[in-house]
Amino acid sequence: MDPFHHLRTAGGEVLPVAEYQEEFDKVYAAASDTVWKLERAQEFHEPDVESWQAMMHGDWKRSMELLEDWRPPLEEQYATHAEFRRLRIVETPITPYLQWEINGLAIRVSTGEQVRVLPAGAVRDFERNSPVPELVIFSRSLCYEVLYDAAGGHTGARRVSDPQVIGPCLDALIRLYDQAEDLIAYHEREIAPLPPPATT
């Protein structure tokens, strides 16, 4: 059975954005084990992020400058919290959003996050029913499926706490992460040489 499809169809409690963010912050602050994140969608809508806004308005230089503002708070976060490992699934051609995000992920790596990149073909066997979900896994008994609307806007998350559902997903995610490429190597080869994306 596809563990990610099983998780999508398993029981869970849906949390609105504010409630999810408050709970996430508390759980992350208390976490002692590695936190795992799976990111699949190639487009998100992030109007609350200044750097994203600048990118969408065609000001790539300003967007990249604003990303640098992330550095001090991220350094503090990763110095005081559990290890955070992210697997970013990528498709080609690279979307403007993904080009922007991977530049941001490079900053996250430089401040302590562990990020790897995997082409979408590597998860094809898990996507016969639907794309793999956006997940944050804190343990084998706590996982959040992060939820988005059709435009890629964040709408909250679904909390899942069944170890028989989460465990196989975590095992599969770890195997995929082990196959993946270091984010910095990918960024330098595939993203850094690109011209600013056309968004306007």
C-alpha cells in the first residue's frame, strides 16, 4: 500500500492556520528528535512574505535582498531547536516560485537546516492516486499534513497521530531523503545560473 495515500485518507483533526501555527511553534520548541518536512507542490501563494511579493512584482534584486533578512532569525532558530530535514521535490521546467524558494532554501541550509532535492520522477510510484502530500513529521505518533487551496494559499493543517499511519510514511520519506541531492549542489548547478523569472 502507498503509505502517503494511506495517510491522506486516514483520520485526523483539521486545524485552521492560526491554530496550526501556534501548535506547530509549541511542538517544534519542545521537539528533541529530527523533524522531517516533505514539500511537493511547485507553486505556493505567499502574500505575507515581502520577498515573495517583490519577486511577483518583477523586482528580483529586491526579492533576493529581502531573503537575506531571514538569516539572523533562522540562525537563532536552528541553534536552539531540533534538527530539521526537508526533502524538496522538483519538476522541470522550474517554476518562478520554485526558483525563488530554492534561493531561500540555500539560506536555510547556510543557517542550519538540512535540505535535499529529489526529481519528481523519484516519487512517481507514490503518486498513482494523487501527488504526495505536504507533510511535517515530528515523530511516529505526530504528523501534520499541511493544507493549501487551489491557488496554493495556506489554509491550515490536518493533525494525524496514528503510528500505524505515520510510521510507514516516515520510513518512506527517510529512504527518499537518502536518495536525494544536497540542496546547495543543486542550487549552484540548476538555479544560480538562471536569469530572473518572468512573473509580470
